[in-house]
Amino acid sequence: MDYLQPAKPKNYLVEAILVTIFCCLPFGIVAIVYALQVDNYYAAGQYAQADRASRDAAKWAKVSLFASVAVIALYLLFIGIIIFLGLSFS
């Protein structure tokens, strides 16, 4: 029997590298690890694991991006509160 090979899932390596550099390093590294596993699993014929690694890479890249946005928003809120308190007591 000749089985059709499913399409290779996206590995999200570029996205993982970008969020590692510009956003949240720890979560970005996890995204890179999963992104690198996609091609290895696919080449080995483990298509379900390749798909799972692709979804995990995308998930951790998004977590890294959202964590970075949340930290920046909290930082700006903190600075705003400090400025407001400084102006109200002077």
C-alpha cells in the first residue's frame, strides 16, 4: 500500500526566534525547541508528533508575545502612577 504523506505543518521557527530576541526570552526558547522538533518529526514520519510540535511552537510564541506586552503595560502603568503621585504631592 502506498500512503499519502500529509503536508508538513508550519514550524514557526522565524516567529519563535523573533519573540525570543524582542520579547520574552524564556518562553521564546521553549518555542524554538518545539519549532525545531517539527522538521525532525516530519522527516521521521511521525506526522502526529510534528503537528503537535507545530501547535506547541505557535502556542509558546504567542505566550512569549503576550507576556512581553503584559510586562510593558504594567511597567507603563507603574510609571504613570509614580508620575501621578509625584505631581499630586508637590
